[in-house]
Amino acid sequence: MRTLPLLTITTLTLTAAPALAAENLTIVETVLDRPTVVTLGVQVLIGDDDDRDAAIELRYRPMGEAAWQVGVPLFRVRPEVVNLQVPQQFAGSVFDLRPDTTYELELHAVDPDGLDETWTVTATTRPVPGDPAAPKVIQVSDAGELGDALGAAQPGDVIELADGTYGGTWSIESSGTAEDPIVVRGASSDGTILDGEGAGGNVIEVYGSHVHIERLTIRNANRAIRFQTAGAEGNVVRRVHIEDVNLGIGAREDQLDFYLCDNTLVGPLAWPNVYSDDGGVNANVDGIVVQGFGHVVCHNEMVGWGDAIKTAQDGARAIDIYGNITRSAYDNAIELDGSTGNTRAMRNLLLNSYSPLSFQPIFGGPAYALRNVVVNVKDEQTKLHANSDTGETVGAVILHNTFVSPSRANQVQTTDTAHDFRLLNNLYVTRAEPEGGQTVLFSAPSANGEIDYNGYWPDGQFEFEGIGDYPDFAAMQAAGVFEAHGTLLGDDIFASGYVAPASYMPVVDEVDVSLSQSSLAVDAGAPLTGFGGFLGAAPDLGALEAGCEAPHYGPRPENVDETAPAPACGDSGGETSDGETSDGETSEGPDTSGGPTSDGPTSGSDPTEGPDPSGGDSGPTTTATTGDGPTGGGLTDASGSDGASDSGATAGSDGTNDGCGCRANSRPPAAMLLVLLAFARRRRR
């Protein structure tokens, strides 16, 4: 079973007049998604609440600690517009956690029709994958010895390859265990080379679970690595260089808890070759593909792929993609397509992309895009499309991203409706004379979409399908539909003076998009509880908070991973002690709760069907500090921090600067936003 029972239930409060049973929220079950190294996901399965006026807030704390942190309120998933069996639920993620640590999650459900219920569940983040507890080192120095060692591999074996070139292709049938994985490790990433000698298949095929491939180069075949067994668990690719292949790392369905981090993958495609040049014939020249649940894809450097990083299984949940740098993507840099909820693209640097962030579709959400820096976009910044087979997209949460594009600042072009999406606190910048005079061309029909607290440059036409075509920002804002709290920026935006490229065709290699201290984007955002901290009166717009170090993108130095503490910058507010919130008043900001509706109840699938997405044991507890979290803020109260000097999103920044992209002097109010979403479909181009 992948379900978890409610552990604690407090008082039930009824209104003076009894409510209709179908209007009062019913809590059915609490389900934990598979944990990742720094994130936990939760679903609260529900019934009734026809008027949809209920809400569920979340707090969390490490087991044994007194102080609570206020997390992101859960959002309401609306399965009635999803072409996949999804149960009625609230769902959401808890970000920036410590690896291998048990947390208490406190959930508080309130329905004005009569429910006031609080309960707790516990969940444990996974440890960063390590060496076997009982290692047996096996030294190999030629292809024959390597084949013999792989054929006889047992749990705990550490197969160490001397530097040199090993010609051929290999497979490993054996499995390790979580405590004693099988490790295949080169002496050096550049010096230990597995050469496929032009093979039409895979250089390495892995059929087992808990197999680690580390610190070597794989080249010269159709694909570098494929994990061939459906349901395989706990495999690792770390500090590997991949080159001279058509495909990078491949997967099979229902795989669990992979860790694919700190690799360098060079694909066969060259910028500015993009999807529209040839009708998408290279769209599936994939760098890293994952299928299933619980995967972590982090701190890779990638260039020359059709889709650089993608989920490829409908119904996928609990996948973290963070700290990566993609230097070119013929189609999508990060593709969350087909995922159901609690998938997360966080703090990535995406350069030279046709359509960098794809949500085609999301089956209910939330699917998060948080604090990504995206520069040089050919087509759409965020692809809120349908798929002709599986439906329209529902539940994209797009917050605190920086987009710099040569054609239009924000472009979505599709006739498919985008449902229950949120665009908040983003920075949209294009060249001084945008294509067609349009700063925004948003042709997707919107159903319960929220677009507010974003910043734009330059002024131009703002066109929204079926809602209004406005000659300038002032007219759009005066219409009262979108951007009631939006900001029209001046030309002083970035401290470096960086401006949008005149054309997408030249390669952007390095970029610094840290904000100028005098930018109108400073302090112009809405405080969003649980998504990281800030300095000053309010969050800055975009991915990088002025005064904080930029995150590190791409491979980290040896011995740096999520167990190393990240510098804190910013105070997200919401800390509590002794069970009381630090600030009981709700700050002003966008209403992301979705609000009551007249929609009736729907029925969902049995949540126990399909692959087990629940946590399970995460291994023995070890002392761990806050690591390379996916959003800003961290667990440490940094209100006393004086911040760091401006440091932009420059590729290859010092690996010790795994900063949060946030800042803080004053604490915002603690209780804030409920981010709710719905659903939609994608259309494959």
C-alpha cells in the first residue's frame, strides 16, 4: 500500500446551521509521495466540498525540534478536467529540506461549512547515495577484466577502472542494495573512457537496482546508458562525461529514486538549429530521460540535445530537477510533460532554448517552475499546451523566474485552454522593439489562470486570447483582469547592463542577470509562504534576489553535494515556536487559493492503484545539514545576515556558492498563499 493513515485528528467545529453533507469537506486519506533528497510531497485525498471553499495549510519541522516552519499551503487539484484517473485531492511540496531527515508535517484543513481539523504525518527525506557499507574493491584495467567483474558483480562490489580506453559494450544484470550498492567507478572522469566503438545500441545497459556508475567518460555509440528494467530502484549516474552519442541516459517505466547528478552531457545538435527549422525531427534526441517516481536530476551541464531533461511517463510524480545548466536545447530544456503532481524544476540556468519549460500537459498539478534563469528563447518561455491524446494542461505553478528573450517577453501560442495555472513574481524582458510590437502574446485560452505581480520590459502590446488586446501595459492593467500588482520596468534592470539579444541565433555563453539595486523589480513581488525568503520590504521579481549570491549551476566540485550547508540569504517568514505562528496576520498578495466555485464533486481513481509512490524507509539517519535546496530560504533563520554582493546567474559559478537566490532584512507575515491549480492538455507539435 502506498497510503498513510491519518495520525492525529483534532476538534471538529460545526457552523450554527448544519451544512449540506456535500458542501463540507471530507478528509479521506493522506498519501505521501516518494521522498527525494531535499523535498517531500503530500496528497490529501478528499470528498465533497461542492462549493470548493475549503483550504489546507501546512507546517513542518524536523522530528524532535520545537519550532515549526510554515510551508506552502496545499492547492486544490481538480480532476474533472484531466484525461487521467486522478483522485480528488489537495497536494503540495515542502522544499529545501535536509537529506536523510525525518520531518513532522502538520496539516490544517478548514471548511467554512463546518470542518476544522488538524493532523500530522511523518516523512523522511532520502540520503545522498553513498558507497557500500561493506565495500569490496575490485581493480580492473582492460575491457576483458571489466566484463568479468560486471558479470560476477555482487552487492557491495566497488569496481574501480584504471585510466585508459575500454572498447566495447557492457551490461550488468546484478543488483546491489540500498546499503551495499554495486559501484562502477573510473579513476578520473576524463581519463577513464568507455568507447562503444560505434555501436548501434547502448554502451552500458543496467538491468538491476542500486547500481552506481561514476567518474568516467562514455562515448561513441547510439546511447551512453540505459536502465533497462521497469521498476528498477536507486540507480545512480554521477560525475560522468557523455559525448559522441545520439542519446544520453535512458529509462523504462515505473523506475524509482534515481540520482543523476553532476554529469556533463554533450549531444549531437548545434545551436541555432531549432524545432521550427525542420518540423521537429530531432525533438527526441534526448539528454536525460526519467520515468516513474522519486527521481533527482541535479547539477548537470548539457549542450546539444533536442530535449535536455524530460519526464516520459504519464502519471509521474515526485521528481526534482535543480541546479542544472542547459547550454542549448533544440526543443525543450526541461520537460515536465505527463506528470501528475509534485514535479519540480527549480533553480536551473537554461540558455539558448526553443521552448525551455514544457508543461504539455500536467495532469492536475502542482508542477512547479521556481527560480529558473532562462535566457535566449526562440519560441515560448513556458509551453502550456495540450496533448492531442491525453488532454489539456492543468496545474502549472510558475513563480520567481527570470526570462530574457529576443522576440517577445512572454509568448504562449496555442488554441488549447490552460487550466489553473499561476504566473507570479516572474521577470519578463525582451528587446526594445519586440516582434510585432507585442511584449506579451498569450493566445492560450485561460481557465482559472492567475497572472499577477510580474514585471515587464519594454512597454508594448499585451494580447490575451478571448480576454483583451491592449495597446500598452497601462491599458492592460486598467482592464482589471491581469496584473493588478504588476510592474512596468524601466531600462535599468540588470546590474551588468545586460540586454536581451537582438536575435536568438547567436549562442549566449555567459550571462549575469542579477538585478540592479535601482531596478523597479526590486521589492515588487508578493511574499509567497514556503517558497523562500527575501531582503527588504518584499521579494524582488525574477529568480535572483538582489544582494544574494546566485546559485551554483552545473557540476559541483568533488565532495560537494546536498549534505553541505548552503549559504542562507533571506528570511521567508513563517517560523514558529512552541506551536504558535510568528505572525498570525495574512500579508496582502495574490489570492492563489482558487476561491469557492460552484463545481460539483467528482470521483477519482483508487489511490492505491499503480506504482507505489509512498516513501518507505530512507535508510539509517545520519547527521545532515541543509543542503542544495530547490528554492531559496532554507531552514536557517537568516534575518541577521547582511547579504552578499550581487552575483549574477553566471555559468560555472563557484561550487561553494549554492545560494538560495533570496535575501532578507524584514520578516514578511507568516501565513500567506494557497496555490491551487486545475488541469489542461498538451498538443505535440
